[in-house]
Amino acid sequence: MPSASLRLAVVGAGAAGLAAARELRREGHAPVVFERAAAVGGTWLYTPPATAADPLGAAATHSSLYASLRTNLPREVMGFLDFPFSAASGYSADPRRFPGHEEVLRYLEAFARRFDLHRLIRFETEVLRVRREHDGKWAVASRKLGDKGSGEEEVYDAVVVCNGHYTEPRVAVIPGVDAWPGKQMHSHNYREPEPFLDQVVIIIGASASAVDISRDVASVAKEVHVADRSAPASTCEKQPGYDNLWLHSMIDRAQQDGSVVFRDGSSIKADVIMHCTGYLYEFPFLGDDSTITVVDNRVDPLFKHVFPPEVAPQLSFIGLPFRVIPFPLFELQSKWVAGVLSGRIKLPSEDEMMKDVKTFYLSLEAWGWPKRYTHNLSNYQFEYDDCLAEQCGHPPIEEWRKLMYAANAKNKEARPESYRDEWDDDHLVAEANEDFKKYL
């Protein structure tokens, strides 16, 4: 039989925390959401860099948004399953299929208003530590920003961690860089291109932020050189449509005279190295009693990327997977967690969950994937989503959403400079909009 309503602590009020709060309350639980910022949105809440003193670190800045950022997925795909991210809604001020980050924040704010989530959130409140009690409950210590002392401690039946993973910079290791005289920074602290006027900039990375920022900076910089560790060593190619943008193999070393040497032996003198090299999973409020460790960006052990087997379901994580459509995944993970906590959905035994985790790790090794790709769902995200949906008694992900995601990937490869404004899947857009009518 389902349990009585549980008092639950949710860490974070970004998209994952909002989804968790809604689903937990729908299941009859009483969630309390802790959020450091003064508003909802998490990583979609644009803020200027907190300090220039630590350009390689996170400092106090949570968001990694840059001013020009537009989504790299079409809006129809992105939204929660029963709350369309539609230009036809009342909150939209940017009707583009690939809108700017401000539109995503408006969407999340509208979601929070629609489901009356603000009253569940303690804004400007940081979680200091989470500690397991002898009876299986969890003591959560928190305090308002600006306050001093050890904070206020309260006991909860379970904790749901939704603190995101786009805040703590991951930095490339470059031999000789400590003696290199130029400036280093991480894309976490990039906002606008103007500070790079007439400079020579090296950008390390090949994912979405590296692609966007390299184009952004090339609009004002003297030269931009992108170092891609997956590129062949001989790579040195001027990029189509640009006179000042090159693609290279990875950096081999940096030198005291200001030059940076690539693996093909070529070198340039650069003013800035910008690390667009991703982020680290970090949970500074969790102790050893959480039973998880983070090594090379593997949060270990987690059953289906959500539950640590030894303490499940009293501790769970929403939103760790990447290379996914995030919001629907957050929603389905949250439905699963909410149902498990109420007893409506049953988890396997601890031993069975650990066996599943070990089998999963063996499959990653068989694919030849490094440990840091543990939470990369690019090869099987819809299989994962549909598995969660089945557990929750929810319909599988809509076919149009899967087809649109695939069409966007193909279009992005064919039109890397213009895919956000040119596409060939209007028939899927029409199908999505027809589907949305039952919700708008």
C-alpha cells in the first residue's frame, strides 16, 4: 500500500527541481525546495560573472549562460510532456523555434506559476550539509545567504538532489601552461565577445558551447583557434565562411614565450586560452553516508542514474544524464522517484540494483566509453525515457518528438551555421502543434 505523505527536501529550483517538486506534490508528498538564487531557473537564470579574480573557477556564479545563447534543440522538443514550450502560449516573447535563453527562463517561470510551485521554495537559501540519521531519515542543514553560523537543521524523510551539473568547471591539462604568460578562463565565465577585441583566442572543446562561443568571439577577435582533442593530429583548417577562425588538433603544450603548440607541431602566440571543456558533478553538501563517490565524473553507484542502492529511495538524483532532451527526462525521473517514495512503484532489492549497476559499467567498457561518459545517454536516451515511463504507467515519448530530435541532429550536421533558422521538418512541427492543443 502507498505510504502516507512524506516530508521531502529538494535541492535546487532549476528545471529538474521544479519538475521534482511538481511530481512529488502530485503524488501526495510535501516537498520543501532549497534554492540559492532569488528566483527559479537554475542554469537558465542569466547572471554576470561574479568575479574576474578566478576566471577558471565557478566562484559564486551558478549560471553558465552567455548573452547570445540560443537553444540547440527546437522548442517543441524541449518542453515538459504536458506543458508545451510553445510560441502560442501566453508567456512567449521570442517566437523562434530556437529561442534565446530568456525565453527558456520565461517558460520555467510560467511552469512554476501554473503549478503553484513558488510557495514550496525557500529562495536565497543554501544547503550546507545533508546527513543520514540512524532511523533512515535525513538531517538537512541550511541557511539564508548572508547569514553566518552553522545554519538551521531539519529532519526529512528523504532528499532529492537537483543541483545541476553546469557550474563547476572542468579544465583541460596543458603541459607548460603555468609558465605561459597569457590569460586562461573557462566558458562558465564567458558572457560577451567585446573583451576579446583584436586578440588571438584559443578555444578548447568541440561541443555546443565551443561552437557557439568560437563564432561569437570571431566577430571581434583578430584570430580564433579551436583545439579539438578528437581531431586528427594533422588538423589545421580554416573554417568555411570565416577569415579568422581555424580548427586544430588538441594543444600539445604551452610555452613561456607566449606561444601555444598544437599536436601537428604548428604554433601560434595567443592572448587567451578559453576552456570550453565541460563541467564536474559536485555535491559539496553530501558526506560519506550518502554512499556515492564522484570519480572522473562518474556518480557511483547509481541505479538507472537516480538511486544509490544502499540508501534508496531515501536519497535520489534528478537530472544527471547529458546528451539528452533534459526537461522530459527530468519529468519522468521525477515521476519515478515520487512513485517509489509513496510505495506505488517498487524498486528491485539492493543486491539486484548493484548487479544492474555493475552490468551497466561492463556495457560501457564494451562500447569503449571512458568513465566520464557514464551519464552520457546519447546512444539510448529514448529507450531510457520509455523504460521510466513504463515504470510510472505513463505513455512513451511521442514519436514526433523522437523524429524531430533526430531530424535536428541531421540538420545541425548539414547546416552548422544556420540550422537554428533553416530546417526541413515542418510536418513534424505541425504534428507537435496539433498534439499541443490538448494542453494549451
